[in-house]
Amino acid sequence: MSESHSNDVRVEPATVDDLPLLVQLLVELFEEEEDFNPDPARHEIGLRMILENPKGGRILVIRNDHSLIGMVNLLFTISTAVGGMVLLMEDFIIHPAHRGQGYGSRLVSEVENFARQKGFKRITLLTDKISAESQRFFQRHGYAFSNMIPMRLLLE
Amino acid sequence: MSESHSNDVRVEPATVDDLPLLVQLLVELFEEEEDFNPDPARHEIGLRMILENPKGGRILVIRNDHSLIGMVNLLFTISTAVGGMVLLMEDFIIHPAHRGQGYGSRLVSEVENFARQKGFKRITLLTDKISAESQRFFQRHGYAFSNMIPMRLLLE
């Protein structure tokens, strides 16, 4: 808590205290996406499961002293293709009031640092087909399209 | 081990004893896919990590007394969209010598049973764009295309 840098922007793991603001960010995100509808109760359940299960994933937030600027949800799994742990990157969102200031780039760089430090061998994200802008953003940061197509079965 | 049913086809969790045959199946699979190259050493590392980490996933095999007919790799993760545990289905493969006999349908049904019994709320798989046949197979079993596109960053 140094006074001189009290408003520095920082990236750090989220805690349970962040839950209400994380839920709000997810509602924003799911309102923008075609495949999903916002459902705050479900988002809170999912976020809490990740926060309470640090072996299964990590939620990183970017913030200053006044606000939560954005979040990303990193899920840990295993790949038989690359032979090791890999990251699934989900729920990457910068709050609309904070866009266009480089915070997204800062956050995506920190995700890559986190992955390299922990020995993850690949990062995969699913981007919405509609959002050409976010696809270009991730391409600029080294992410490449694959030839795979996701198919899903909902069980509820 | 009843004599009368000694050659029944069954679906069950794989064990470390299955590793050599599972690696062979993955080599077959990755030879067919555009995005991946076979690498037996890596496949063995990844398969072993899953077998040794039952909280992170499960490998199911379909077999009779004589042979390993096929496999599927189920990875467990959390979704903030649906608010609960979800399955990633990977490495779904029936050995070429055993195709066209309904074993794939049997295996995909058992995956759905497994998911429902354990309370998973969604199953997602990434299919190769090229393989229209396997896409139709999963569509027949209820899987729907989503509007998401995977992007990846390799860290090696």
C-alpha cells in the first residue's frame, strides 16, 4: 500500500470479495455474445466454483484502487496432443468504461506470463464468430485460428 | 468374468495397463486430423496425467475380451455460462478395424450417461472442420454447432 503508487493498475488473482463485480462483468459479456444469455445466479455459482478450486483454474482481474477494470477466467486442463497442462481462456472482458486504453493488451500479456511461468503448453480460447474486432485483438497477440469447430450438447 | 458373456463389449474407465494401446489409438487419430501431428511420447505423457489425476478427467474405453475397440477422453472443467461442471470430450476414436458396427454410438451414449450421472451440465467437443462425417455423427447424437471459433497460442 505505497501512497505514491496507490492508483497503479495491477493484475492479480480475484478473491471471493470480487464476486459481485465479476458477476456484473459476466452479465455485460454474455449480453454481447450470440451463443449465451446472461444469468447472474449461474455466473456466480461458476465463478465461486473456480475461486474455491484453485487446482482447476484461476480468475485474474485487472484493477486500480477505485475500480475493477476487467477480468479473465483461466481453466486448467490436460492435452494429449501437446502432452501436458494447457489453459482454456474464457470470459476475457474489459469493462466498457475502460476500453481503448490498453488494458486488454496488458491483461492478455499477463495471461501469457502466467501460462509460461506455470508451464502450461498452450492457451485456447473460443471467440464469438460475430466479433471480428476481438478476433483481430487476439491475432495481434499471437493467437491463431485452428481448423476445429466446437459442437455442444446441453444436458439441462 | 462370467464364461457365458466373456466376449461382451463393455465401456469402462481406462487403466495404466491400457497406455500402450491408447497411445496407438491417438497416433491413428492425429494422423487423420489436420491440426495435429502424432507424437507418441507426448500422447503418453498426456494420457498418464489424466489417468493419475481422476479429479481432472476420465478416459473411457470400449473393449471386448480380445481388443481395445476405442477410447474417449473426458476432461472436467467449470463453466461460468451454465454455472457448473462441464465436460470437454476429446480424442474420440474407434479403431479402424472396428468401424461401422455401432461402437461409436455405444460410446457416445455412455459418455452422455456418465455426464448426466455425475451432474455435468454440458459436453463440448472440437471436431475437425474437414471431417464432415464425424460432424454428422455427433449431430445425430444431439450435438449442435456453436457460433464460437477456437483460437490458440502455442507456448513451446
